Amino acid sequence: MKQEQWLYTISPKKSLIHLNFREIWRYRDLLFLFVKRDVITLYKQTVLGPLWYFIQPLFTSIIFTLIFNDIADIKVGNGMPAFLFNLAGITSWNYFSECIKGTSDTFKKNQNIFGKVYFPRVIMPMSTIVSNLIKLGIQLLVFIAFYIYFVFFTDKGSACSPQISLLFLPVLIVLMGFLGLGLGMIISSMTTKYRDLTFLVGFGVQLLMYASAVMYPMELIEQKVANGSIPKFAGIFIEYNPMATIIELFRYMTLGTGTFNISEFIYTGVICIVVFFIGLIVFNKTEKTFIDTI
């Protein structure tokens, strides 16, 4: 009797670090389909639709400017509009936060699809990262529009000047994607056993925002630590928080405020890549048995 020849054989991954680019490329149409779903259906039954991409960063920047700069009197530098300073921080922060929140419930949100159809599971969190790139692109256009307004049509943006390091912006965005994807895959894997982590994600991301220099310059933290206004361990946590470094670098590249330190850039890159690979290991390990525990 002639032995049957199978086109594909589906079996558990043997290695913990497994990212089959050839297989992902074969399922690229599915990846684009998930990206389209994330972008279109999210606001399909809303009144304002994609306008929320513009409204959220603008209103958040206005509130931050009123509370932190006008009321709390946080200085962002002479000739630097506080609104533009906050908009730069929020624009970069939003991409990371949306990535981590979008990937943190991958297994739970897609358990019905995972239980019926085979495809590389990592495509699902990857689609979230790609779809958020579209949102980031829209918000960057908003940031550029306000940058042009403040620099060329007012006298408030005299200190704003893009730096040559702006060429590294795509690398910075990739690092944010790696960090958000890695943390999201870790959290998603843990929520298959501990459901209450789902409720803590939004709260935890909100707290992390305040420790990521979104609404204040890093030099302010250094001053507060030096004069004893905040504990030294808090200053160390913020200083070595990769997202705080990324946001500070984003502001330096686009506005010229803050500092660009190549050692900090390398440190942030290493941390983001390590977190990504840890997330991939945990994700691949959980993928084999999650359907029995979810």
C-alpha cells in the first residue's frame, strides 16, 4: 500500500526561541487581514471613527499642560512650548502602551480561533504591533503639524530644532515595538493561568506612564534626587526605565531638548531585545498547552 505523503506536518515546537520567518511570510495575507481588522473594525460603529486617533493625544496633551506645567509649574526649558513637549511624550508613549495592551490578552481574546484553526500564533501579537504603527503614523502627522505651527507661526518655539540623530527614529520605533511585544507576550502567557492579571494591565501601564518621563524632563528627576525631594531608588528606577530613555531620546531627536547619549541608546536597545526574546520563549512555551488551561 502506497504511503501517504503529507504536505505539512503540525507538531509542537522543539526549541524555545522559535520564530519561523518563512512560515510567517507564507501566512502574510492573514497577518494583513488581522491588521485590517484591528484598524477598521475598532472604530466601525463609533460616531467620530478614526478622529479618535487625533483627539486622544491632543486632549491628553492639553490636560498635561494645564496640570503639570501651568498648575504644578514644571519647566520644560526656555523657548520650548509645554504643549509640544507633552505631545512628543504622549505620541511616543501611546505606541508602546497600545502595543502592550493589545498583545497582553492574545490567548484569551483569540481562544476560539486558536482552538479551531492552525496558523503561527505569533502572527496575532505581530498584527497588533503593525496596526499600531498606522496609528503612530497618524499621530506623528499631528505632532508635525503642531511643530510647524509653533516654530513658523508663533514665537514660542524658538528652541525647537530637529537633530541629526532623527535618522535613528525608525530604530527607536522598532525598539518600542520589541519592548511592547515582549512584555505583551509575557503578560498574555501569564493570563492563561492567572485571569486577574487582565485587570491589572491597564492599571500597571497607567502607573508606568508616570515613571517614564512622559510629562516631565529627565533633568528634573536628577535635580529632585540631588536635593532629596524624591528617594534615590525612585530616581534610579526612572533613569534605567527603557521607556523613559526612549521618550527622552524621542524629544531630543524631534525637539532638541534633553540629551542623546549613545551608551543609553545601546542599553535601551539591549533591554528591548532581551525582553522580546524572553517574551518569545514564554509565548512559545505557553502556546503548546494554553488551550487546556484557558
